[in-house]
Amino acid sequence: MTRTPRSRRTGRTARFATGAAAVATSVGLALALTGCGGGAKPAAGGGTSAGAPSDPGAASGSGGGAPSGDSGTVLATIKGPDGIVLTLTSARRESGGFVTVSGTVRNTGDQPFTQAANWRGDEEALVKNGGSLAGASLVDLAAKKRYYVLRDTDGRCLCTTGLDIIQPGADIPVFAQFPAPPASTAQVDFEVPTLPSATIAISG
């Protein structure tokens, strides 16, 4: 049997290793280029397009947060005592059979507002919500039906809470979720205890 000299075997091994490294480098570069081309295209203005979450509350009703989706159009302005103003900017039907009403509460007075505890209503189960929109309701006058704020099994409202003290100049996003009236209902009255009612249009 003929043996290949050690020096010739070493040369062939080195050439093979060099060739394999070149192939690996080419494949890696191709994969890198492919990865760069697969990302989301930026939207006009340099941002990236992304869908907003469709579950508002996930706005589960704590901390005064409101879901996104407000149109900025004022549906109604409700003026209460001591300079408190509730501005409603959106009343939208959501998938799942509910309506989300959102807007802002502003204290235009010069003293802290502490009467929002009255907005939670008289029902004992809602006391734990403190200053909130737990007592709000939608009234369908044509169908003679009233829709109350949704709540979880622990009695927590699907609405903004944490409104026990509203400082002067504060402008707080708020929301409340209700069972949706029939699709034929385009307008409802929005009511909060101790505040005037207001007629608003439902969109979506």
C-alpha cells in the first residue's frame, strides 16, 4: 500500500480548511443580508406602523389611565361643581360587545377636588373603587334601557379609578366601559351621579 507523505497530506488539509472557511463566510454574509431585508418598512415620517391594542382596558380601571383611540373630537362637555369639567371625546363600539367612553377630567378651580367619590354611585359593591367613574351609566332613551359600567368578579369597575383627589390644574385621561346597546342605537345619554347628563353619539 502506497503512503502519502505527511507534508503532502498537511498541504491538502490546509487548502481544504481555507476553502471551507470561504464558503462559510459567503453563506453567513448572504444570511445577514437576507435578515436585514425582512424587517418592517418605516411609515411616512420615519416611524414604524404598528397596530394599537384592541382591548382597552386592558385599561382595567386603575391609575387613571385611558385606552388609546380618542378621536380628539369633543362629544360633550360636562361642568360640575368647584370648577371640575368632564370632557368626552370618544364613545366607540369595541369587538366583544361593549362600548368604551373616554375623555378627560380637568380641575379648573383653585382648590383640590374631592367629590369624585360621589361618582362611584351608592351601590355598596362599588365603594372599593373610591373616586372613580364606577357609577356612570349610558341611557338609551328610545329603548328605555340603562347600561351600567362593566365590572370584574371582585367588583372592580372597568373604568378609571384613583380620582379621590384631583389637584388644581390637573388634566386626567378617563374612560368607562359599558355593555353595547343594539347597533341601531346611535345616541345615548351619559350620566354620572351628581353631574349633569349629556347626549353623545356612539361610533364604530
